[in-house]
Amino acid sequence: MESREAERDAILRALAPVVDGIAATFGPLCEAVLHDYRRPETSVVAVAGSVTGRTVGGAMSEIGLRVLARGDEAHDELNYVTRTSTGRRVKSSTMVLRDSAGAVFGALCVNVDVTEIDRVQGLLAALAGTGAEASPAPVTTFGDDIDSVVDALLDDHLRRQDQTWPGLDRTRRLALFRGLDERGVFAVRRAVEQVAARLGISRASAYHYLAQARDTPADATEGARP
């Protein structure tokens, strides 16, 4: 096990200069971030560029939590588009890192701010009379504080349920906990306590709902999802 950890550390050290090279090659609109998924709350081990404002020692994003939840079944996610909380449109790629046994332990992420590019394309399309607005990209929380990422995921689930916690029946409550679990929230330390506090329930109740959600077949709560 120690040799496996040493191997992972060596891979991360080898990739750290690559982060600087990517950002330098593609200029100020590009950001490269190297993540160590063994520590979700402080996963950022190297960063270059400033698209999402990440810093070394910062937490993984919602996307990272989703990859973490998939474990060794995770795969690269390339050229997807999201929006930051400030409205910037970002094209990203997340490339998972595996050790020699095939286990996922981190990721190399590249983020490119395409806000101005989209604006110019829209202007040119309008002038040519062929304009069509780009489809809205989902908002993603990028932050160095893992608590803000967990809060954003919880708020998103409640918003899609169009209910507060007291207004949800048991099926929808289980669906909420299942959804959070599938998005990797409970891989974070203290996440159960944080979710319990936000919902106004006891920690014991939160653990109970989580256990029930994991034991309930997915199709039993599927109808409760908006």
C-alpha cells in the first residue's frame, strides 16, 4: 500500500510542471488544475492561470465530487461547458489519473474562459443573419471551500424538488439523499453534519436517510426526481 501511495505521489509531482506548461501555452484565458482526490477538502495540489480563482490547497468542485463518486468507473470528461457563479462561460476537460493498478486517485483539469469568444461569435452570427443563442450551460460552483460546494449541490437538489425539506415526503427525501450521494457529497468529511444542519434535522436522522437511500433500489425513488 505504501508503494502505491508513493507511486501516486510521484505521478502528481511529475505532472505539476505540465500544469504550468498548459497555462503558458494557451494564455490568460486558460487555467490548469491538478487534483489529488485522496483529500477532497484540499484536493488542489497545483494550479496555473486564473479562470475559476482556484488556489493550491483548495477543494474540488462539483464535477470533481461527481468523478470521485464514480470511483474507478470514472472516465475522462472532455469539452463540456459550464458557467461560473459570476456568469463566465467556461469550456473544460477533466482527465482522470490512475495508478498502475487502474485505480483513480486524481485528475488534471483544463478550464478555458470562452465568454468573450461566444460573445464575438454571437455578434458575427447576428450580422450574418444566422444567429442562434447558445444553449444555457449549467452553473458550477468553483471554490476553495468545500462547504460552499456542498451547499450549492444541496440548494440545487432542493430547487429542483421545488420544496423545502419539511414539504418533502419520504420518497422525495430518499431521492434527495440518493442524488447527493451519487454526486459525491458524502465522500467529504463532515458532509452529513453539514447537510443535517442545512435541513434542520439531527445527524442521526441524516445518517438514517442516507442508509435508507443506499438500501433502496434506484427505480423506487426515480419517480420522485424532477
